[in-house]
Amino acid sequence: MHRLKTIGVAVATVALLLSAGVAFAEETQVGIEQRTGAREEAKAKIEAQREEAKKKIEIQREEAKKRAETTREEAKTRMETSREVAKQKMETQREEAKQKMETARENAKAKMETKREEAKQRLSDIRDKKKQELALKLANQFEELNKKWTDHFTEQLGRFSEIILKIQERADTAASNGKDVTAANVAIQSATTAISTAQTAVTAQAAKTYTLDTSSITTSTAITTSGGQNEFMKGLRTQFQNLHKSLFKDLFALRDGAMKGARKSVQDALQTLSQIPKVDDDSATSTVESNQ
């Protein structure tokens, strides 16, 4: 009887231990499931935050891209407007220069008309008709040469202005892309001033007169005599030589002075622009995107 009682107690103890183990196992499983659920929830939350952050970055990138595009379009519009204004200004200056040249020539023509008629009358004293025609041709040649050279100089200055306009356009584009074009703009302004100075000098040259002054030619004998004719022709040759020297001295001084200075200033402006790193590189969009 006592043995049976002992066995019953043992069985009860084992049953109790077994039920405690099952309970502990169940509690452990619940804890594991709860922790797993918490991890999954945390993981899902992190993933959601990551997706949200990614969307925000995409939105910011698109907004930045749109702003950059708008900025570029606005800059392009401003440059186009500025370009048209500069082009119109250049055309106006060219027309004004042309008009000033014509006015200067008309004034010069009016001043030398009297001398021209006097020379024509005096040259009619040359008996040899071929020599007379040649002398008349030479007398008018100086005016034609001066006109030809000053017109050529004006055309050159017009081309210089066109080059400067293109340089300015490239500088404006570079500036819109964030490049430092301070030195280029200074060089462009310097060239513009040099071109204007040269044009003023060309206009002044166009106003000069190179008219034969036959009143200074004297003869020791009557012009109708052979000796008088020879003395007159000799004096006439000296007059032509002096006029030729005077004309080309002035033209060469203009060519090697103001014109050369204008050409050099344009070359300097182009060289200064070329020193800007990647001056023609349109990298505004890529720069904005790379900064996101």
C-alpha cells in the first residue's frame, strides 16, 4: 500500500514536470513568434521609410531638373534678346558710320571743288593731249584711292564687330553655365572701344582732301613755249609725287595704328575667351543632376 502511494506520488510529480515543460515550450514559442513579428514589422517599417525617402529624392531630382530647365530657358531667352539688341546696335552703328563717311566725303568734295576746277583749267594748258588726259586722270586718282582704302577699312571693322558679337554670344553661354567670364568681358569691351576708335579715325581719313594745287607751279617762260611746257610738267610731277607720299603716309599710319590696334584687340578677346575651361561645354543639366 505504501508502495502504491509512493508510485502515485512519483507519477504525479512526472506529470507536473511534463505539464511545466509543455507550458514553458509554449511560452518560448510565443516569444519567438512575437520577436519574429516585431522584426518583420520593423523591417517593413524601414522598407517603407526607404521607399518614401527614395520617392522624395526622385521628386526633388525632378523638381531640380525642372528648375534647371526653366533657368536654362530663361537664360536662353535673355541671351537671344541680348543678342538681337547687340546685333541691332551693331547694324545701327554700321549705318551711322557709313552715313558719317558719306557726309565727310561730301564736305571734303565741296571744299576741294574750287581747287579741282582751278587744276582742271591749268591742266588744259598742256599741249600734249595724251599727257593732259593722264594728268587729269592722276589728279582724280588720289580721291579714288582714299575712298577705296577707307571703304576697305570700314568693311574690316564691320567684320571685326561681327566677330566680337560672336565672341560675346559664346561668353554669355559660358556665363549661363557657371563659368567665370569676367576677363573675357573686359577684353570684349576693350575690343569694342578699339573698333569704335578706329572707325572714328577712318572717318577722319575719309574727310581729308588730296587735291592738286597747280597755283604753286610756276614757269620762267610762257607756258605756251617748249621750255614753259617742260617746266610745268616737271612741277606737275613733283606735285603728284608729294600728293602720293602724303596720301599713303596717312593711309599707312591708319593701317598700322588704329586698324592694327582694333585687329589686335579682337584677337586678344578671342584668346581670352579660349582660356576659359570647356567654354563651349553646355553642362548645366549634368551639373545640377550630379549635385543631387
